Amino acid sequence: MKSAKIFLTVIFALVLLPPVVAQKQQPDSTTADADNETNQSKLLMQNPLVQHVKNRYLSKKESIRFLEGYQTIKKDQSVDESILVNNGDLTIVGHVEGKAIAINGNIHILATASLRQDVISINGKIYREAGAKIRGEMIETVIKTRSLFTIPANLSSAKPAVIQKFNDDEIYENETEVRTRSYQWPEKRERRKWKRSYNLNTKQNSLTNDDHFLYRYNRVEGLFLGANVPPADNFNSNLVDLDLNGYFGYGFATKEWRFKGNAELWLFDKSGPALGTTVYNLTDSQDEWIIPTEENSLAAFFIREDFQDYFKREGFGFYLRERITSYFETSFGYFEDKYASLAKNTNWSVFGGDKHFRPNPEIDAGRLKSYKAQFTLDSRDDRDSPFSGWLIRGSGMWSRTGLTGDFNYDRFILDIRRYIPLRHGENFDIRLRAGSGRGSMPRQDFFYLGGLSTLRGFEFKDFSGNRMVLANIEYRVGDNSPRFRNNWLFNSMNLIFFFDSGLAWFADENEYYNEGFGQLTWNKLHSNVGVALTDDEGRIRLNFAKSVDPGPSDMIVTFRINRAF
Amino acid sequence: MKHKILLTIVLLCMGSALPAQSDIVRKRHNYEFSPDDRLVFELEIDAAEVKIEPNPHEDELSVFLKFTDESFDYRIDYDQQDSRISLIFDKERWMEEHDGRLRAEIEVLLPAFVRLDFDCRIKAGDVDMQLGGLSLTRFALKTWAGDVRISFDEPNRISMRSLVLNTKVGETRLRKLGNARFHHAEINNGIGQLEIDFSGLQNDATADIDLDIGATDIFIPEDVGVKLSVHKFLFLSQVDIPSSLRKRGKYYVSDNYRQDDKSVILKVKPGIGDLRITYH
């Protein structure tokens, strides 16, 4: 019996003891794992980046689970504390009660995930599926390698640095780069729709403006009112990059409607060329370059002076245009036009007494089929009142009998302008313009010189031809110039000294555009000098100009609210 | 039972009549810098309420965006090599009706210790900026529509090379602009009231102020020397200049101009509207 008891005891001991030992060992193992995790946490905490993130985004009392490498919170898993993953992505499918942080890793939040607090990715991205519930913020943080955290001495105090005393001239001299004219708004980035330009067809748009309401006044149409649909910068079709724009309006003196409609399809997104078609019935003019329509309308409305000549042009066309860079744009197209004369229909103006508007000249009516091309290089700092930069614009038109129209001629214009700031308050501006052609040019396409914006010491449109050269030089100086700051003359006004020289003549119709310049000699050039009183921008000005050609001449006085060029 | 069925039908009808709720996205981007870093920060915003102020974490730039997911999109780029951050916040589908459900708020917290070149363009939305105590080297703001409030409650930590403000439509209020420590300021307001307070000026400075339509109020503390020129627009500008500024040639000059260590040269174009200058 005793041996049996001993046997049973031994058996009992053999059977039961190992589990007991195991039970004793098991807590030891758990402790080891916990120790490992604690050690890992301690190691992680020694990492300065982890320490920095903890201080920045976690509170001291917050319970945190530190993990290393790629981690996933599974769908049925719920973490009741904050989780910080170092050097790896964190994927969350389940629930996290605290904050979820990944250092040097992305965070993927799947649709089934729910997080009660912030999600923070340090030097990574956060990707969230629709449906995922996040009560806190999604924070993406970029932390550069921080070599030092000390503050430079010159920034450590809000106390201003030593104040330097300097006089007016020095202020302007030293700070010229920050003057309005020179402040360069940075190029827009990744905004292709903002790069669209609608200035290319300036000729066709010359009698409109960019506003929705359209108005003008002249001796042919009288008051013209209309509605304009400008190119819509913000309209984007999801299917195609198609833009519809144009205008329509009514001339109360002609009692006729005018319209223009454009449809433009951007071929390769909005950074590429645009294919356009246009249909129109216009009261058109070749004189926009002499005087803008707005200024001409004011002159016609108030003082019964209309400096543009008009004709009717109706037809359609197809064109391709592209803005190659922000400075350079080009276009090419085919157009079919029908030209007709328009008569003067009104003589009304607010002032003007017994004056009469000039008759609107007859044109050569007929059908014209032509190819037209144009390029513009524009680096000016301002469209209306430039102080610096280039404007180079060339345009050409080809009309051959092969196109079965009523006309057979070519016409080319090259216009080069340079605006040179000499110093603050002083500018030197120059324009060279040349026109030429081939064949029997109709009257409406002749080149005219004389008067406003051309040869300012001569009568309006004194000279005409199928060839033209023109040079305008202006030196603008004002009281902003340090050189003339204390000069009594410039204290009261700004001045422009200008010189114009040019010639228009008729060459043989059979000569090509690069021929027929034999008549252009120094002696034949018409020239004038002048001075203008003006505002700071040189736009509002009173011009006094006098011919320097041989023979008697009158002083020509004109008032303008736009620059000549 | 009938009541329950009726109530259920009513609730279902009400539920279907409610507009679909858009997702509101809340996203924050933080960028930490060393204190001696330089940064170019560009904001291009189509439409949003914008609030900008210094970050309590003085070496961190923080951008917080809260917007209706379906109607807005944004892109934020950080070019570490050029040290340039650009945020483009787009309003999509402008033509659609939204019944006032749209929401777009942007909060930017700027780092005080980083030399900052800050360029901001906002098409529509109110702008509220508190820029005191920062290290701005340049600051340019262009807005198309919306009220603008800018305040420099504390001096800029460094001299600002240029300050360019161009607002098209809306009221513009600039408080304690002298604290910006600018050398030259260009302020252009299209349509709307313009208020400029030059308090805090500690150095010589020049400012060109141009308003097209609206009233202009300019406050200059009397300890600052003033040389003022006013370019009126024909007879449409009404100018009110204090008697303590004496007319010398085409300028109005204070007695302490050039005697003190801080003077401002102002060139004002009031456009169509009143110009009131307070100097005391």
C-alpha cells in the first residue's frame, strides 16, 4: 500500500509537476515579452525624432503603444490607446481609440476603419478610403533633418534691428526692385486654365471689351449697346475642352444688329493648341491701333470727333492658335469675308456746336477669301501703361485669285515696341512699324499716317499708301526722377519729349512685299517733334507737336487719355 | 396602427427630401523648419474664408483645410530644394447651385522664426490676417472679391523688403501697418473703403496708395515725420488733410519730417471718393 502510495505520488508528480512548472515559467515568458516591448519602447523613445513627435502631438498622460516597422490594425481589432509606428506604413482596417501616428511611413485608412482622434503621418502621406470614419484631423507633417533647434540671435527678439537712416533718393535708388512696376507676381503653377489667353484676335475683338455689357458710340452706328459673353475662364466641361464666346448688339443709328460667335476646342488639354471657328457680322475698323474704341467713343460722344473709319464685314473662318509660352502666341486661319461700305448716320454729340462728323469713307466692296497669320511676343510689364519690356507683333494676310474671291493681294504689318526704364521716373520708349503688300490692295486696307499716334505734327491721315514705315520715340520724365526732383518745371507736371518720323507711299501693284522701297529716302520722310504734359503713367496727356519738314506748319495740339503706343 | 404607418410615411418623405450631405474634409499639413531656414510660401485660393496668424510652434508652418469634398480640391507641394511651399485650392464646378451647403475654410499658421517670402492670391472670400511677430521678408496679397483685414500687432522680426497689397472689390482694413517694418509698400484698392493705420512705424519708409472708388482713411501717428503727395482724380476726389501738415510745393510736410529717425513718404491717389488723413 505504501509502495502504491509512493508510486501514485511519483506518477502524480510526474504528471502534474511539469504543468505547474510550466505555469510558473509562463509568467516569466510574458514578463520577457513585456520587457522586450518596454525595451523597444525605450529604444524608440531614445530616437530624437520619436521623442520630438511624442512631445509635439501626444500628451504626457497619453497611453501609447510603440511599434516598429509595417503594422496593420485588423478589421476585428480594436486598439484602446494611441499607436505610434516608426519606420513603416500603418494600415488601419479596425478601430483605434487614440491617435494613430506613423513616422517615416504612410497611413492607409480603409473604408471599415474608425478613428476617434487625429491621424498623423510624419514625412509620409495619409490615404483614406471613402467611408472611413475619422473624428479628428488628418495631419501630414514634414520634418526636415534638424541639425539644430537654436534660434539665431537676430531672430530671437522682436526688437527691431538697427535702423538705418537714408534720404528719399536712396530709398528709391536702393529699392527700385520693389517698386510696383518691377514687382513680379510669381508664375502660376500647375494652373493651365489660367494660362488661357484671349488677346490673340485683337483685331476681331477691337470693338468690344471684356465686360458683359457692351457699349460704344460712333458716327456710323450712333449708340451701340450689346451683351458680351467673354471667354469663360472658369467654365470646364468634363467631356471636352470647348469654349463658346462672342457678343451681339444693336446700333441705334444703323438700326442693325451685329454679332460674333466663337467656338474653340482645345485639342490636347488647355496647354495645347486650340482649334476655333468663328462667324460674324461686324462694324469693323482698321484704326484701333491709332485710337482705342473706348477713347474714340468718348471723343465722338462728347466733342463730335470720330477718328476711326468703319466698314461692314461679315463672314466666317476657321483658325488654329496656340500660346507657346506665356510671352509668345501665334495663330493661323482661313477666313471668308464680305466687305461693304457704311455711311455716316448721326451727327449728334453732347458738345460740338456746329461741327460735323467727317463722312465715313467709301471702301472697295467685295468678297475676300484669305489666309491670315499672326504672332505676338509680349514681355511688357503692363498692357496699358508699360514701363519695360518688348512687344513684337507681326501679321500677314494672303488672298489669291485661286481662292475665287474678288481681291488678289497680300498685306503684312510688323510692329516692334521697346520700353526702356532709364531710372526711376524716366523712360525711353520706341516703336517701329512697317507695312507692305502685293497686288491691288482695296482702300480699306491702305496704310494711313498723320495725326493721332502716328505723325503727331501732321493732320489726321495726311498720308496714305500700300507701303508704310513709321518710327516713334518718346522720352518720359517726371518728378519721380531723382535727377529732376528739385527742378521747378517737373514739380508741377511730368513731361514727354517725342519725335515721330514716317512715310506712306504707293508702290507698283506688281511688286512683292519686299520690293517697292525705292521711294523711301531720308529726304522724303515726314518728321515732327513735340512735347506732352502728362500724368505719372503717361496716359493722360496734352500733346504739342510741330512738323520739322521744310515749309510752314501749324502747331498740332491734341488731348489723349491713352498712350500713342 | 394607422398613426404609426402615417408617421413612418412622413418620416420617409422627410428623409428623401433632405439634401444629400457632402463629406466635409478636414486636413492639416504641418511643415517643421530649422529656425535659420528661408521659405517661399505661395497661396492660390479660388474661394474660401482665409485666416492667417503666427503659429504657437514657432518653427512650424501649419495649413488646415476644411471644405466640402465634392466642390473643392486642393494641391499642396513642398519643394525642399527651393524651400518653397505652394497651396492651390480650387473651387470646382462654379456654375452649379449648392444651396449654401458649401464650406471652405483655410487656416494658416505661419512660423515666426523662418524668414518668409509670402505670396497670396485669393479670388473670393474674406481674409483675416494677423501677421505680427513674424519674420516676413516680402509679403504680397492680391484679392479679387471679399473683405480684407490685416493686422501687425507686433513688429516684424526683420525688415520687410516689400509689401504689396492689391485688392479689387471689398473693404480693406490695415491695422498697425508700421509694425510690418517695410521699406516700401504698394497698396492698391479697387472698389471699397480703405483704412490704413501706420502705427508702429520705426524706420524710414515709402508707400504708394492707390484707390479707384471709395473712401480712404489714413492714420499716421504724430511721432512719425510725414511727406505727403496727393494725386487727385479731377474734381471727383475730396481731400481732407490736417492743418499740422504744411504745404510745400506739391507736398504736405510735417514739422518733424527728417528731424526724427522715422519718416514716411506717402503718395496717395484717392480716385473717386474721399481721402481723410488723421495725424495725431
